Amino acid sequence: MTERTKKNEPHFRVRRVYDPPSPDDGVRVLVDRLWPRGVSKEKADVQEWLKELTPSAELRSWYHEDRDSRFPEFERRYRDELELPDRVEETDRLRELAQEHTVTLVTSVKDIEHSHVPVLVRHLDGD
């Protein structure tokens, strides 16, 4: 029996790396380009660090110039980046992992809702 509640349906959770790990987290995957400040590897309790799945430096810089109005275009551009061959390999691996386990994507960003993380989750879910 697996940790999945629905038959072979991938499940991704999102949490901040600064929050204490939970037994329900399953496999914890850090999805930030840089290691979070002030968090030891033991405290973060991540099994993988997929910095390759973060937006490019150029896209991040462009988006942060005007976060309020650029999110829809940021999402479109980031999804295009996620279709690059090296990133497809990583997203496919995450989807396979999520077939058998809960996968918690952890991040240090404060405003998760307006970050790359929900875009990544939607991409992984096929939305």
C-alpha cells in the first residue's frame, strides 16, 4: 500500500522550509535556486534539491521588477522554461515519485502564492 489516497494520482504539497517538517510531508524537495538562509540541512530535512526547476535568472529579474502586473506573463514564460529538455527530465522524475509518495515542495519564499512554486505545481499536475 502506498501513501497515495487516490489510485496513482500524483500529489504535491507546498510548505515553507522554515516550518517544521511533518510526518505527512512524504518526500521533501527543495525547489529554490539558493539554499535558504539560516536553515541547516538537518533542519530542512529535504531528500532532494532541484534548483534546476527554478525560473532562469533573467526571468526572475524581469518578474521582480513589477510583480503585481507581470504574474500572468511570468507564468507563461516559466512554463515555457519547464518544457526545456533538462527540466522535462526533472519534472517527469517528480511526477513518477509522486505516483508512489506524497511529495512536498519546500521553499523559502514568503509569498508562495505569487512565486514560481504554484506555477510548478500546476505544471506538474498537468493543469
